[in-house]
Amino acid sequence: MKPIFTKTAIATALTVGFASTTTLATADTPTVNVVTDPSFVPFEMMDPESGEMIGFDMDIINEVAERAGFEINLTTMEFAGIIPAVQTGSQEIAIAGVTITEERAEIVDFSDPYYDSGLQIIVRADNDDVETIEDLVGLSIATRIGSTSYDFLQEQLGDDADITPYPGNSDMYMALLGRNVDAAFYDAPNVAYFAQTRGEGRTKVVGPLYEGQQYGIVFHKGSEWVEPTNEALAAMHEDGTYDEIYEKWFGESPSED
């Protein structure tokens, strides 16, 4: 007897076959451990409604992962622990507004730069005495543990100022608002974001941009994902995707300068 295939049976067979192919494709996509800092707004922050991490960096790494061919297993931790976590291999990739430096490049690999930044001073709105880094001599200054801003303050001021590193951005800014410190010094985009949101009317950004910096995505030494990531970033710049993400979080396209 010849087998009789009904339309329902054929449709079922096709559906099962498609599902199997999809499952196989998903299984073939490697999952990579990625770590970020949960409080570097607007680059990465927790969405209170969804409970998921959102921000400029999150959009960048999700787009990179899709183009480079990997899925993300995301972990959050304090910034000071991020480089050691990647260095030891417990995390393969990090994206957290990490400045590319020669010292860091000795122990981890970096992608091509994906964001131009710098360091800036923020004070309370009623402070008219601070305009430059030199004006911070003899004052108390908040900054972030393990950051390039802390290193810069140590190099420029050393024992001539009371430099206090805080574990989180919110701790640093609350110390400023609570008058526990005279000023805070940190990455320019984060300082500007705070001054325009929670610190609006109570704080102001002063002085020039110090120590021009570039952020890079961080990889365990010898990671196979450096080249695919660089290719993805280049393609994102070429097709306008990078500009779209940038405008979403910063309101305007990055300057070509």
C-alpha cells in the first residue's frame, strides 16, 4: 500500500523540520560571557520597568553580537572588578565605558575605539570658585575607584587635594550633593548626564575637557572575537547604524572632528 499524506501531516512535517533547523542554528551560535558596569549612565543602566540592562553600550554590544555571530550571557559588577574578570578569563568580553590605556592593553585586548571621551569637573550650582583642575588644590574631590579619572587626579594633584574614590557613580554624586566633597571628577558624558538629570539645578559642569580618551570593548588576551567585533563596528559606522544608536542616547550625531 502506498502511504497517504494528508495536508495536515505534510504541514506538521514541515513545521517540525523547520523547528529542528532553527534549534540547530541556535545551538550552533556560541554564547559568550559579557560583563558590564550596572551604573554608568547613559552607557549602561538597569531599566526599572523591564529589569534589563539598557544604554548606549548595551545597544552597541547587542548589535556587534548579532553581526559577529555570538549570543550574550550578560553579567554586571562594579567597575573596579571588570578588567581583572576579563584578564583572568572568567569573562570573555567587557563593555563599560572602558578607556583604552597602554597599561590596560598589557593585560587585555581592546577593540578599535568606539567612543571619544574625556574627563570633566562637576560642582554644586552655588560654587563659583572652581573652574579648572588647579582650583581643586586644597579641596576634597570625589571620583571612581579604578578609573582613569582617579589616576589623573593623583598625577595632577597628589597630596595637594583630598581625593576620595567611590565604588559607584551614585555614591560619588551623592557625596557631592550632600556636601561631603567640594567637587567630583569623572568621565565627561556621565558627568554631563547627571548634571542634566538628577543634578539639574543643583550641580553644574565646569572647566575644559581633560585628557582626551577613547573607549574600547575589552577582550581576554588572544580572544577570537576581536577581529569580528572590529569588522562589525566598521560596518555599523558605514551603514549608519552607529549614528542611529548615538543619536538615540545623546541627541545628535557624533562630531566628525
